[in-house]
Amino acid sequence: MKIAVLTSGGVDSAVVVHKLKNEGHDLHLFYIRIGNDNGEGDCSAEEDIEMCELIAKKYDLPLTVVSLHEEYWDHVMEYTLHTVKEGLTPHPDMMCNKLIKFGFFEERWGKDFDKTATGHYASVKKLNGKYYLATAKDPIKDQTDFLAQISQEQLSHLIFPLGDLPKAEVRRIALEAGLPNAGRKDSQGICFLGKINYRDFIKRHLGEREGNIIELETGKILGTHKGFWFHTIGQRKGLGLGGGPWFVVSKDIDTNTIFVSKGYDTPKQYGREIFLTEPHWIADSPFTGNGPDSVKVAFKIRHVPEFHTGELRISESGKSLLLLSDQDVQGIAPGQYAVIYTPDQNLCLGSALISINPDQKL
């Protein structure tokens, strides 16, 4: 099979190359290059490309470095800045997968191959003629929540060779194969931004504006912040307040005010009702034609190994959803996505945008 392999310079994509090459596939390696927001490259990208070149040389494979710089900044980062300015919490990694890796790359290069492979920890299953996104064997590394906005067409062209491997096994394979990046640390941060400081990025584009930090229960001013756009619902660190823990529980973007509540057990940081809009289903909606207007689901609202369980209800118009959690959920942040799974947690059905409760402030 003729396969395009998206390589990052990390150990995961290198093991993908090793596995697929040993299986006898015809591989072409690609590295997607994204410069800084000033149009310049960065040293971490140069280091990544050098590592990709070593892998390509080891397996005698072609490597093509492609640029999607303008597309990335016009789509993913503009979305990020717009969302932040609205007082919401963006999910750039999810948009990066949907629009860049499996959007523009597929349209321009991936389409010429039988499949595109990546080092994501996820799996693809074909059932009744449709492709389903399945969770990875390693629950800690599972990345289906980052892939929950991709389409059926995109998924049909993808393979994730690491889906059935725990991370420890991936490291072991890399060491045994003598891969040059076998001991390299996993990358952190936003998709493609590498070592960029997210706060510095936001500051550079949106600036700073001082506002009050107020205790929600008492109305007492506890301190100041540099702009509501630096803070998200559920945030604990970076508030500069003593005597905590303090959690951000709401924001008033008109007055540039952050409201906080004290303590790990404060009910103000928890909720069981999650309002959702813009549902996106990868294969099928969990709501069948003449079936019930509510279904049992598992779900996540952030990138953690643990799932919540609850009931998903559809509105009369079919355009909005209400997710009723069986457990208290901490830090429900409008702008983020609720990722919906089957109750057995095996299949990722899709995602929907967390919206503001019409009866509450942001």
C-alpha cells in the first residue's frame, strides 16, 4: 500500500515509520512546517526536521517538507484569537487536526496516496460500511478527543498504527530498532507551536488590560489580572492569589472581571448540565430516525484519561443538545468541546461545542 506518513521528529511517528516499513508498505514521509506568527521559522522546527531526515535516511525513504504556514495562521490561530476575544476557551489542537493535518494536507498531498498515517493514539474501525474512530489501547495516551471534529471522509483515508500499543511498548520498539529519537521527550503545547509561550502569544496579539479578580460569593476584590482573555473557566494556576486554592468560575467580558471561588470542594466550579451546540458526528448521530430523543453516553470535556457518563438529550429543533452528567463536572468552559463516546468508551462518536447556559454569566 502506498502511504503518506506525517512525521513530527518525535518517537511516535518514527515508530509508525518503522512498523509500516517492516510490513512492506511503500512510504513517503512528510513534515508540515509552520513558522512563527511573524513568518519566521524556529529552532525547534529545524531540530524536528533534522530528526525526520535521520529517520528517512535510516529507512531509505523520501521526505518532503511542506509549508502550510499561511493556512495555519489564517484558520487555526485566527479561530483561536477570535474565540479568546469572545471570552471563550478555544481548542486549537482539534482545529489543527481537522483543518491542517487532515484538511489542507490531504487536499494537496495526501490524496495521492492510498492512506495517510500518523502517530496519534487512536484506531479506525469499519462497521457496516462506515468508518468509526475508536479509542486507543493506552487510556492515558488516547488522543481521540483531539480528533473528534474530523469528517467521515477524512477518517476513511487515515490509519493510526499505534492505536493498539501502550506507550511503553512504543518506547521499547524505538530502542530495539535503534531509532535516533528513541529517548526524545514527548512534545508539549499547542499543535505546531512547539515551545512558544501561549500567554506571550495572546499578549502579543491582544495586549493587556487590567481588571479585577472578585470572589464570587462575597463580591470582595482579591486582586487584579491583565485581561480576561488570559483566563479560562476552571483555571487554578496563574492567578497570583494567596490563601487558595482559587478557581476561575465565571467571567464578565464587558467589565473585564474574573470571578473566583475558593476551595477544591466549592460547588461553584462544578456543574452537571452542559449546554451544547454545533453537534458533529463522525459516522452516525447517536439519535436514530424515530428513536428516543435521549441516549446514554460517555464523554470528556478535557484531555484526561477519565471519562464521565451521562445522558445526552436533543432539542426539538435538533440544533442544540443538553448533556446531563451523572457526576459533578469541574471547569465547564464555553468554547471547548464535549467529546461524545459510546457508553462502553470504545468508539468516539463526535463532538459538540460547549455553550453558555442562557441563565448564567460567562
